[in-house]
Amino acid sequence: MADNKITVTLTAKNDLSGSLASAGRELQEFASQADKIGSRFEAAGLRIGAMGLAANAGLSRLGLDLKSVVESSIDAQKALFGIASTAGINGAAAEAIAGKWSLALDQIAKQTNQTKSQLITAFQDMVAKGISEQDALKMLAPIGKAATATSSSIRDIAVTVSASFSKMEISGDRVAKVLDVMAAAGDAGAFELKDMAQYMDMLTAKSASLGAKGEASMTQLAAAAQMARKGTGDASSAANNLANWLDKLNASSTANTFKDIGVDLEKLKQNARQSGDFIGYMLAEIKKITGGDAAKIAKLFPDVQAGSYAQLATQTENLKEYFNIVNKAGEATGVVNEKFDTMMRTTSAKLDSVQINLASAIEGSKVVQGLLSSLDGLGKWASEHPEIAGFIGIGAASTAAVGLVGGAVVAGIGATISAIGSLTSAAIGLGGLLVANPVLAVLFGVAAGAIHFRRPVPNQGARV
């Protein structure tokens, strides 16, 4: 009986030893194959990475790089979602409307030679000033063209247009006309459209407070600025002089000085509004009342800046020039388009156009869109598998440039497979790891290793 027990025990021990030895050999073979396949992936990853670097270097010569395009796309999406949220649009609806705005802004960028990020900034400013998103998008095309045509800040032009829309009560579909008028007025004097873009927000507020609103009043304000610029060394001083004069027309102290010479200022302003040219009427009346005498004008407007403007603008030649600018600028059409076409002939504008079109093409490509759309899934997976995500370094890869991402991911796959081979050699529970985390096997191509790995099966030869 004892001999039988010993025999059974020895037989079981031998069988177990044989099975363990066989399993060990299989694990070693798998480790060897995994290491080879991993090396191939690493080599492919390096090649893809090199191509990404080469592409990136080429784009850098044009002022672009893949990483900045992806980051810009992410920032743009964030900004548009913010605008949607401010408008009370959230969730899936916010995603849908942000996507629609993004496509519209892409087209406007190409039409105006303004970058998408510049357009979004102007878009945000306009919406913040109470203009509807729909109206703001309609206005951005003429605004962007005007900014490019005159080398002005698109934000400043957007503020000016917002002021004309809200304070001056000008219809949004008249924006292109208003910009033509302002550009024409600027050409006739020294207070250019880019200057108006900076100071018209302030000046329109003064004009509106006097009841001088509408498209015609905008034309007159632009002409008045030309007169102000004649007596100053810079646009800022000219804008302040004109603004102070407009302010003083509403001041009670000015009403009293007019009353002292027997003139009802309120009645005078009422007649000015009815004339259709508030500024022109007031200047002509002040000239008539004072005879153009500088000392008498100074008594009516003791404020230095206001008095300086009134004395300059009421001079016969300047008053005549004011009315000429009003008439000619009011008839202007296509001025901005002509300036835009001229500017687009410059090398600088052509290079900007290349950058804008390339950035749009890269951002809209399936590669970048696929990368961006995969971030949610990657983030969720990484949060559910923090140890594995940390091992692989998904976080770092997902923020790399698109071309480099491809190389990094493929090289990472190879390195991971090689690492898995090493872990297998050390008898760590690879099978349990893959069973518990099937996403890992799919994501990093462990299945590719299995294609090349043949395991012997008793009496059946080799099988895959």
C-alpha cells in the first residue's frame, strides 16, 4: 500500500513538473515573441514620429505648428462653449451650436484674412455688449475685412460697430455701409478708420446723448473728427477735444453762457436735431452767433479742449470742408473692399492667408477631429484604470502634436508589448491582467503579438 502511494505521488509530481516546465517554456517563448513585436512597434513609432517632426518643421517655416493648431482648436471650442453657456445654451445643445459657430467662423476667417482666434475674441466682445450671436456673426465678415483693409485691430472695429448698432441705432445689415463711410471720411482727413475704431465707442456715446443718432449722424461724427484732428498732433487728443465739445453742449453751465447772450441752447439743439445734421448745424450757428471771433467762442466754451475744437471747426474753410466730407463720405460704397483687395496683394497678407487656410484644413482634418473626439473616451478609460494609464502615459501623448502623437503612441505600444514580455518572463500574472482589462489588450495590440505566436498543442501540432 505504501509503495502504491509513493508511486502515485511521484507520478503526480512528475506530471506537475512536466506541466510547469511546459508552461514555463511557453511563457518564455511568448515573452521572446512579444519582445520582438514590441521592438517592431517601437521602430515604426520612431519612423512616424520622424515624419511628424518633418511635417512640423515644414509648417513652422510658415508660422504654424501642429501642436499650436490643436491647442488653438481646443481653446476655440472652449470659448464658443462659454458663449453658448452665457446665452443659456448648455449640454448637447451647446455642443451643437458651438460646432455651427465654429464652421461659420472658419469661413469668415478665410474671407477676411483674420485668424479664427481673433474672430472669436471679437465675437465674444460683441455678444458681451448685448448683440445677438446671429447678428454678431453677420457683422463679423465686414468687420474682419475692414480690420484687414486698414491694418486695424478687429476688436476695436468690433467695438465701434457694436456702438453704431446699439448707441446709434443703426441696423446690423448696414454695417458694411457704415464702415465704407468711415473709411472714406478717414481718407479725406487724418483721423483714419483705425483711429475711429479706437475712439468711436466714446464719441458715439456723446452723440447719442445729444439725440444725434442714425447712419447720417455716424457720417457727421466721422467728418467732425477730421476737423478735430487738424488742430492736434495725434488722434487721441483730437478725439478728446471733440468729445469735450459734445459734452459741453449738454452742460448746464454752457446753457447759461448762451443765455447770457440771449440764445436758448435747448431750442438751438432741437433745431439742430431736426436739421438732419446736428453737428454741422451747431457749428454754423456758433459761427453766426460769434462772427467767428475766437474770444467770443472761448466765452461760450471756457473749457480749453471744447473751446479749441469749436474755434477750429467754425473757421470758414474748415466748416466748408466738414460739409464736403459729409456729402462725399455719405455716398461712399465699396471703399473697404477696394482697400482689402489692395492689402491682399502684399506678401504679408498672402502669408497670413496661407496660415489661416492651412490651420483650417488641419483643424478640420479627420486626424485632428478624431484625436479631439477621442479625448472623452481616453479620459474616461484613464480615470477607470489610473495605474495602467500612468504606466502608459496617455496624458502626455494626448497633448502632443498630432504627427508626434502618432509616433509616440505606436512607439508606446511597442514599448508596452516589450514590457509585457519582460513581465511575463518574471511570471507576473499577464493573463489575469488582460482578462481583467480587455481594453488594454485591444488598445495596445497584444492581439498582434498573438498572430505571430504559435503554441504547441499535444497531438495536434502547432496552432495559432
